[in-house]
Amino acid sequence: MSENIKSEGEEQAQEQESIQVDIDEETSFGKYANLTLSFFSREEFILDFAFLQSQIKKAKIRSRVILTPKNAKRLADLLNQQIEEYEEKIGPITGEAQPPHIDLSIN
């Protein structure tokens, strides 16, 4: 008699493979951001993506994403992995790791 026993990892992998993700047309175009602001509390991380118009020293937040700490950590891990792959295939990302200090006034 043959038993069909799956490990917990196999079940999770099978569940992950069956996720369907839909995106509407407007969202698929994305939003350009050249400045990211981050805030956190005990329960959440808030990421604001903004377009900085350097010639007039003004930025407009184009999108806000709110994450649980666990999902923020997953995002950081994913970005680190993607940056490593990018640099292996395309070359190192050069330039300042941090932008120069900017005093913010949020309205």
C-alpha cells in the first residue's frame, strides 16, 4: 500500500505555487519615486515613496505602503537578494548609499 505523505515544507510550497495575483491596468504602470521615507512603530513600518523635484526643493509622496514588521523584514531580505542578483548580472551599483541630509517638512 502506497501512502501519500507530504512534509510541511512541500505543502507550503504547493500552496505558494497556487497563488494567483491580479493587477489592474493603472497599478501596472507603477509610480516613479526617487526618494523613500521610512517610519515605524511597534506594530508597523510605513514606507513613503516620493518624487523629489530638486530644482524647487519639493517632494510629493506618490505612494505609501504599510507593512507588519515581519513583512518589512521579508521585503528587506527580498531587496537584498535582488540587488545581489542585479550586481552579479549587470555590475555594481555605485554612488552614495545615503542621499545627502534633507530637512523635511511634511504637510
